[in-house]
Amino acid sequence: MAREERDVGGEVDTIGFAEARSALAWWLESGVDVAVQEEARDWLAAPPPKAPRTAKAEPSPPPNLIAPSHETLSELQQWLASSTQLPLASATARRILPQGPQDAAVMLLVDAPALEDFGAGQPIGGDSWVLATRMLAAIGIDTEQAYVASLACFHVPGKRMSPQEREACADIARKHISLAKPKRLLLLGDGPAQALLGKPLVQARGHVHKIEAVRAVATFHPRQLIKRPLDKSLAWRDLLLLMEDES
């Protein structure tokens, strides 16, 4: 290390470039990041405690998974297509959605879909849909003029609705009817009759009902008519009753 004289008096030690760089590195490692600090720093004090980690906020559920907005038919259909809170919903249940136009000439409402319906991808499928098409044609309605829905959107083999599930399905069906706004309503099978009229099919059929201000008649599901062809004459009477003038 060299030593030099200053004209102001005294001796001053000088260091080389390598020594200066080494000293600077040591100060940086020690935490010295400024040449002059306004306030004194206690270099031996313990570091401040770290702020505790806050729990991550739970992500909000996607829209329409808990309850529909109940404003339009399309919003209700979106809810039926996405909700995990619907009656009979489960990880293994297969979903079948309603089909048809709003303001349809007639709305067909069936119970929970069966396997043949799932294969067709609609609430009524297979031979039952072929017969339903003929029934509609007999009263002058094309299938494109029909809105078809089910009490429950799910096909669950071996599953029967509990009274609570049927009541929940009935509430959804009433809202469904009010938003779909069909001219007439045909309840097909015992399930819809029980849910919306509080009566078994044998008591509900043969009479005109009003559901959400829509003229409604209950009759046999086409599946039952295939099994019991003799009931077709009774179903024909129900169809005529549905189409009678309301005057």
C-alpha cells in the first residue's frame, strides 16, 4: 500500500484498483447500498418479520351454475346446460337439453329421459319419437313447431326422483313454460302430471288444465302407448281435447 503527503497536512493511505473493488464488494455483501444515509441503521438488528401469507381467495363460480337469472329462455337453457345444482345432477349423469322454438304451437313435457332418448340426443327419442311425430301430425303440428323438454335433464339409470327432487323439477318446469311461451302444453306420462298437477295420470287426463296460463292436457307417454296400443284411442281423445277452441 502506497503512502502520500497532502498539502493540508497529514499522511493519506492510497489503495490500488483491485483492493478498492474488493472493499466495495464486501460492503455490498454487508448490505451497504448508499454512500451516506440520513438515518442511522442498526446493522446487527434482526431482520423484520415477513408478512404472513394470506389465503388465496376462492375463485368465483362460473356464471349460471347456481341459479338462473330467469330473464329469458336462452338464459334458462344455458343454466340447464351448465348447472351442477340441478336435480339428479351428478358426475356420471348424462345431460339432455330441451329443443325447439320459443312461442311453439305446443310444448311436450316428459319425465326424466330414458336410454333411447339419450341415444337420440333429445328428450324423446327412438320409437317413442316416431310415434310422437305421428301424434303431432294427427293434430296438424309439425315437429319443428314443437318445443320438447323434460322434467329433469339427466338420464340416470335406476334412479327415481325423491319428492323433494320432483318438487324442484316442477318449479323449474313452471318457469320453463312461462319463458318458452307455448300455445299449448302436453304432459306426457305420470311424472309431469304428478309434478305439475299433483295428480297421477289416470286422474289428470281427460281434463283441461291451466299451467302458467297455458292450456294443458295430460296423456300417455308414447313409450307407454307402444307397450299398450289399446291406450292409443284414449290418447287420441286427449289430443282432441288439447286442440279444442278455448272460446
